Amino acid sequence: MESPRIRPPEVDWIREAVARMRAWWWAKMFGTALGMAGFFLAYFWLLRHPQYPVTVMPLVPGDRLIGFQPALLPVYLSLWLYVSLAPALLRDGRELASYAMAAVALGAIGLGIFFFWPTAVPVADVEWSRHPGFAFLKAADAAGNACPSLHVAFAVFSACWIGRALGEVGAGRVPRALNWLWCAGILYSTVAVRQHVVLDVLAGAGLGAIIAAAHFGWLRRDRRRAQHERTGAS
């Protein structure tokens, strides 16, 4: 009699993650695309039509320590893949709707700050003509809507959700560490490609972390309330 095959634990969490990605895939795909489109419409309108005088963000010693590193542009742009992973790893429609509400709240707070307090980064001492790969970025996303960096805020918010999902599927330390390493790379790249300054990054990271923590707290209270109602009904 053959002994049963023992699957390595890596297979189990990957299988569970793939199953989650397949669930509600159509809602995740269209919802993410529509959410990004709606956000960018508001973002670029505010960028081109500031309602108040624009404040230029000051530099701090950390900005001088981080040199211009054009090779990190792909890391900066990888945010759009990274933020798509968080909703992709959600389990069901209820969790997806809850995540969407928190993401909308994050975007609305950031855009509200940009409306009342428009900011920009200082002109970088970079000869952009020598870096043609930045032409599209500089043409589409001028160095405004700077503080807090929503690029950073959504990266941190996504890292929290991806970390939560990886913990639920039983992923080990390596994939969970890689999640935070990817997030850290995005944060660093925002300064290294001169789209933001350090103060923008700190404010954005704080905003993303606060929204994620508040939302996770709400989810825990909602879960306890649901359990209490089930216990009372039985």
C-alpha cells in the first residue's frame, strides 16, 4: 500500500492564494480598473486646477542622502501591479466591498488635502533630456499633489492588506517579508526618481497605515458583533 503523498506547505498556501484570485475575479478586475480611472480623473483635475496657492515642499537631510537613481523607475511604476494584488487576494464579495470602501476613503482624504492644500516638490537638479524614459511620467504627472504622497499611501495600505491575506493563507516568512520589501522599494523609489520628497513619503506612509489600522479595527469589531448575534440567536 502506497503511503499518501505529503505536499510541502508552500504548495498549500500558493493553492489557496490562487483560489482566492479566481474568486470574484471579474468584480476585482473591473472594480480595480474603474476605481483607478475615477481616482485619476479627480487627481489630474486637481493637479491642473489648484484651488489655492501651491506650497513647495521643503527638503530635509534625507533628500540629500538619496541620490537620483533612474534605474528605479520600474520599481516606482510597479505600484500599479502591487495595488492590484490586494483586492485579488480577497475571499468574497463582502470583503471586497469593505476593502473598496476603505480604498475610496483613503483616496478621498488625500484628494481633499490636495484641494485645500495643494503642494509641489522643488525643481530637481536633473537634466531630464538625458533620461527619455521619464518623458511620459513628467508629461502626465507633474510634480504636484505632493504631500501626502498617495503613491506611498496606497503602497502602505496595500502592503497591510497583502500581509493580512498572506497570513490567512498560511504563507511563510519569505513571501511575507518580500511583500514588505516590495513596499519599501516603492517608497524609496518615489524619492529616488524625484517624484516626491521625504516629507511627502512620511506623510503618505502615515496616512496609508492609519486608514489600514482603522479599517482592520472596524473589521474586528464587525466580526465580534456578528459572532455575538449568532450566539444570541442560537
